[in-house]
Amino acid sequence: MISSDKEDFWCLSIFKIVILYFLIKSCIKANNYQNSTNKNINNNSLQINSSNYSDIDLIINYNGGPLEQKWEWVTNISIVYTWVDGADINYADIKSKYNGGNRLFNSRDRSANELCYSLRSLKKYLPWHKGTIFIVTDNQVPDWLNINNNSQIKIISHDDILPDHIKPTFDSSTLECFFDRIPNVSEVFIYLNDDFFFNNYIHPALFFNSINFSPNFFRTHQYIFNINKIKRIIELNYIHDIYEGMIYYTNKIIKQYFDPNFIYYHIAHGAYLCYRDLFEYFRQFFKKELRVVFAHRFRSPYKPITLYLYQTLIYYTGKYYFSLYGKNSNYQSSYNRTISNYDSNIIPRNITDIFLKFSFVNDDSLSNYNRFNYFFNNKLILIYNINDKYLKKRALYEFTEFMIIRYPENCSFEKEEFVNLEKEYLYKLKYINKTLNFSHRYNNSKYYKKLFFNKKNRKYMKEYLEKRNGISLYQNQRNISKREIEEINFLFNYNGEELEPEWKWIENISIVYIIKEYKNIILDELKYSLRSIDKYLPWFKGTIFIIIEDKSFCSSLKQNNEHLVFIHPIDIISKKFRPSYNREIIELFLDKIPDITERFIYLNKYHYFERMTHPRLFFNNDFFPKYNLGTAFEEKPKKIKNSNSISFFETYELIQNIFGKNYVNYYRYLIEGPIPLYRDLFKPVRKLYLQDIISKKAASNGNFNILPVYLVMTYNIYGTDQIYYPEYVAGFGKIRNSPLPKLNKNRNITYYGFDITSKAILEKTNKNIIFKTNIYKTIKEIIENKTIFLSLKIKKRPNVFESKLLNYFFRNLYKKKSCYEI
């Protein structure tokens, strides 16, 4: 009779032998397959070093004990995470500047506290790790993280590693190119996403070859290219499919540089190994290809997968082309290095599938259960990834339940209040599932099944998340960011004091008016607009340019004032557009005004200032112009409120044609208000759009249904606000084949950034009133208005009494004559 202990021993031994047999068999098969498909080293095909396979026994038998002496060096290796909380209002505020004002967040941005559980799994299953854990964030710190109590975890801001004008970025591909700039990061480090989790004890042989310690790059299945499918993906730009477009461009670059017969195998979702000192070499090697990555701030199907390019460059240059530090290389490390051989190993699918698993959470509870249960019971899966593809709250509850049961051991870096709250609800889960033996959850799936499908658990998880977040699920009670609060307070606390030294340049800025239909005036709007400037812009000492065909209609203004210059349209408009002098054609040539400043402010005659106005109403702290844009429409609206819809849609058609529909993928109209502009962007805009404008004009029987100022603004927004301009203009449409812009040689501005006034600030600072019917209601609105700027459009011609009342009101509103009046 065999004792129960011996029986367990023999069962465990037989199990190990069986597992080893199948692992070795699959490894031999992988090696034979790789050799059969890559026979000739001259073809630069990815060879598999057979020594990789000797580490499998080491990997699967590691139970968390001390490492062998030769692995001591790896204990101090750095680990780098990227993390973002897209629901944070301050983050959403910054992001909204670049995505049409949209502050909603999708599952890719939503934080379900994955990072917390990933760190728990790391601490449990990499017990040998003593190095620094860097969390790269966009000026965010997880609310549950106690960084003051843990020296091992360091928060690294995007500002610390990204060059100027590449930040902000909302694409991890860009971040991944600058990890070498993390202060004190180790020569070789591990890169993890926040949704990667360790499932069992990890021996460093999973990451490195045990003979020469070269890193392992894991690959999965081969990608079969379907050009028609890829074209559809690129056109639709759907967030969960654009990866396939990125694969297409990545493969294209690799074939161009390394191997025309390259076979693309997917990169595995797992721990990524990086050489710190090769990032600069990588950035220089692919300098041209990386422009599209850095210039566009979001994921795009037109971008290559930077991590894949980085790994491929290391593999090929390390094995076939040249020694990176040999006589053929001009690269010099900026660090003191100890690594002399920058080698790597490509691990094929046969091995990858044993240890790494890609997965996701969706709105199907049964499929979620199957995934979670699989990880509970399959301990050969050492690292798994759980991506977010859900919309329903229930999926989040299911994921959270799985995480707190799978990784219940909290760590020292977690704040006590969050730990205690979790323990409270973990106890509730145990209590309502009395039949569940938590100590056996790893080897008996029926217990987890009882837990998962207990409906009471969803209620507890909802309560838990609401308490954890301190707010209702998916709701953010604060709808205004710290930046917006500061700006509103600053603007309304300005009382006409002398400007700060950094703002002195704006005192001589130009202001431009275009005056049309000055005959039969109802209200001398220009006169009162100038009075509002004189009264509420005390710092302004620049020139006001008035573009008008007959300046005799400005008889109340001084004709010889050195700060008031009258311009006839013929003096600035190109001969191709004469003799037509409508407003839109004039706007196309505002940069032709003699001596106009590099930045200038464009106003309409019915624009008024109603209180002391700081220059920050027009420009942000970086002196970028602030554009007042309304709600963004993801689909083309039938009509734009208070706007010329025909001109707006025809203008947008041009913009999308030039920059690409999935680059300019929303419609956003311009709200009445001051328009700060860059002088030197008008010329490249004219050159870029000239033929299209002429064609549109001819097709519409001479009517000019284009908005030139809008073309200039969007050229700034989509094309110039990136580090490579003017040598490279961002966009994915016709712009790619257009001649490069030629800017004014005498310019002092080197970077053409922009800003957009947020809705919260706009509502506080900007008021648009349209007089249509009731003069009393209009005047009441003006009196009650508390904003800084007022626009009053007169749509209906008032009768004699209404006209007198309106004039009387404005004479009292702006009593003192301006310095521009006779």
C-alpha cells in the first residue's frame, strides 16, 4: 500500500515529466519549423538559438526561492510601467484640446485600478526583484498609491522624458521611444503595461537567455496581410482595429531596411525587455519614420509600432549587419555602460503560447468567466494581459471581483484606507459564498464558478467601486479642471495693472478690423468697439488697422492718428481675386498688411470688451493663440447654429481633403469672438489651398463660400503644432505630397502652437447676443452680462425708436471718447 504522501509525490513527478515531454516536443518542432523557413542567414531571417530551450525546465520549476548566484545581477533591474487615468478631469481637459473638445473617455482610458493589482502580482511572483519601479504618467499619481512611504516606486512625469513640443502625447508609441530619459533607469530594464499581470513565480530566465543574458523577444502567430481589409481599417479609424494598419506600416519599414522577405509575427503581450543605451540609436536610425509618430498625438493606423521596430532593429543590427559599437558605428552612449554585446533572441509562438496569454474583458459575462477561470487554473501561463473592450458596468464589476480575489495580498505602497475598504468587501464575498473554499480556488474551478455567477456579488462590487472612487460610477462631479479654475480666477482678478515682464511684447500687437456695409448704419459699432479697447485694454499701444474701401465713412475717427491706419482692400488682395472685395477674400490676405505684427488680433466691428482684459484672453501662457471653438460633431450636422452652413461645410471639405478624413474626423465651428492669428501662416495656407479655392469659386459662379480664417486656424491646429514644422507638416491626406511651406525669413517665432478656449472658460468670458426682435430683451441681456467680451450682432434692422434706444444705451455704456476719435 502506497502512502498518500508518496502517492502525491509520484503523481506530481509524472505530471512534470508529461509537461516536460510536450514542452520539449513543441520546442523541437518550433526549432525545425524556424530552420525550415529560414535556411539562409544571408536572407537575414530570424533564427532561433537552440540554447533558448534549455531554460524551460528552469522556468517551470521555479517556485519563488533564492536565485542562482549568476542571476544576482538581475535583482536590481528597473521595471517601467506606463499608466493613465483618463477619467481624471485635469487629464481630460488637456486631452480635449486635441480631440475636438471631447472629455468623454473610452475603455482604453478608464482606470480600473489595474496597476494596483499588477504591482501586487509583481511583488508576489518576482520575489527576487529589488530594483526601482518607475511609473510613467502624465502628471498623475494613482489615488491609492502612497509614494511617500515607498522608496522603490518612482513617479516619472511625461515632462521629465519627452522633448518640448512632443508633449503632451496620448499615444504610448511616443512614450516608448524615450524611456532612456528616465533618470537612473538600469542599462537593461523591463517594460510593462498596467494591464499585464503575473500568474505564477517568474524566473528571470523567462526574460533573459541563461547563457549570455541576452533578452528574449516573444512572438506569436504570423500576420496574414489583407490589403483591402487594411484599407477599410485605415479609412474607418476604429480604435480597436487600427493596430492592423500600424502592422502594415511596420512591416513595410522592416522590409525596406532589413529584409524584403520578412515574415511578420505578432509581438506578444507580456514583459518587454529594453536596452537603455540603444534608444537614441533607434531614434536616429528611424528619424524619418518616427516623424509621423511624434507629430500626431493620438494612435493612428498610419503609424508604425515603435516597440516592434525597436526590437527588430536590435535583432538585425546585433546579428547580421555590424557591431553597434564597432568601427562602422558612429553611435556613442551617453551613459557609463557595462554591456558589450547587444544581442537578443526571437522566441516563436510555440514557446510564447506556453507562458504568455493575451486576453480581454468584454460585455459577455460567460466569456469573461471562462477567461478568468482559465487564469485561475493554468499556472503555466506566467504573464497574461487583460485588455478593455467593454461598455457595460457589469463587466467592470466582474473584472474587479476577479482581481481582488486573485491578488488579495496588499502591499506596503498602498494607502491604508483603500486596503481596509477592499478587505471589507473581500470578506463580504467570502461570506455570501460560504461554500467557496478560497484556499482551493487555484485547482478547482467549480468554486470560482459559484462565486462568479452569484448575483449578489455585482451589488457588492458596485458599492465597493463607488466608495473607492468617492463618486458615482462613471460620473465625475467636478466638470472643471484646476487649470480652468486658475485661468478664470486670473482673468477676472485682473484690474488693469501693469503687465508682467513676459507679457510686455503684446503691448505693440496689431489689431485688425474689416469694415463692410458701412452705409446706412444703425449703430456706430466701430466707434464703440474702439472705445471698449481704449477703456478695457489699458496695456495696448499697438496699431489698429481698419480695412475699408471708403474711409470717409469713418468720419468720427482721426485720419492722422499714428496708431490708426486705414487700408484699402486693393492694397493687399492678389490680382487673381480682384475686383471682388468681400470679407472672406480680404481675410485670405491679412498678412499682406504693411508692418502687421507676427501675432495679431482680428476683431469685428460689433465686438466689445466689458471689463479689464488681460492678454491671456487671447493667448495662453506659452503665447499660443486661443481659438474659440464650439461643440465638436463626430458626424456632419445638417446645420450649424448662427453660422453660414454652406461656407462651413465647403471649408471642412477642403480641410479633410488636405489633412485626411481620419485625421480631421470631427466638425467644430468657430464662435464669435476675438481671433488671435499668426501672420506667417497665411502664405502657406494660400499656397496649400489656392487651386482648391479657385476651383470652388468657379464652380459656385463666383461666390466665395470658403472661410479663410478657419483654414489658417485649422492649418495651425492640424499641421504646425508639432516639433518638425516647417520641415514636416502633420496629416495623412494630400498634405503628404504637397510642397513644404516657405515661411517669412524675418520671423522670430520658431514654434507655431495653439490653444482652444475650453467650454467652461468660454461661458465665463464670452457672450454672444443676437438682436432679432425684442430690443428691451437685448439691452437687458447686455446689462446682466458678467463676461469679459461681448458680441452683439444686429440681425433685424430696428425701427426708429429702437435705433435711438440702442444708441442711447451704448453712449452711456462707453461714455468716454477713445484716443482714436476726433
